[in-house]
Amino acid sequence: MIYLTRVEHFNAAHKLYNPDWDKAKNEEVFGKCANENWHGHNYELFVTLKGNINKETGFLFDAKKLSILIKEHVLDKLDHKNLNVEVDFLKGQICSTENLAKGIWQQLEARLTGEVQLHCIKLYETPRIYVEYFGD
């Protein structure tokens, strides 16, 4: 088994807000992240695939093809967007980094074919906070 990771970057705004709670409860739980005027992050995204090396190409997966998949199905939907308002795969969810990582997984998993599998989505919200998602 071998692993291949592609690293990408995007910027996006969001707020943490539970619509079932009033403003006071949201501020109590989410603090500054519940700011009604949003806040932004410079996200770092690590997409890791796993599988066996293809004997004909020497690749696990074509890195250029992986870059295109990530751009078309993730970055174009997220970069310089308001995650709460503009991102279809986050509708109806609290826009946490955890839910964002899971949503990115769902965008990519179905588009990978052959012997390769999605292994991990690692998403840095800040240099000191990140989540990892390995699928359900």
C-alpha cells in the first residue's frame, strides 16, 4: 500500500451558528466565531489517496488528474466563498471545520475510480487547529 497526498490552499469566510439557538446561546458556545459579520480563514487542505502502484505508469494516481479533480469539485466551490451561504454541500449544516472536511470527502470520493481509494482529508483551519477525516 502506498499513499499520495496533494496539498491545496483556499480562503473562505463563515460563522459558527446554530439556527435553533438564540444569539446569546450562539455567542456562549461559539464565542467570536458566531460573529454576525462572518470571519475568514486561510485553509490548508491535504487530500491523501491510497492503493497500489500501477505497474504500467509507476503511479498510484496521476497527480495532475488529482489536482484537476480537487480544483473542479472542491476549490472552485470554496475559494473566496461564504461557506454558510454559497456552498451547496454545506447547506443545512453548521459550518465547522469538521463538517467541511466531511463535505470535501463526499465531493471527491465518488469521483475516484479504479484501484485508488480516498484515505484522508486533513484540513487546517489555522496553523494550530486541524481536523482529519477518514470516512465513515
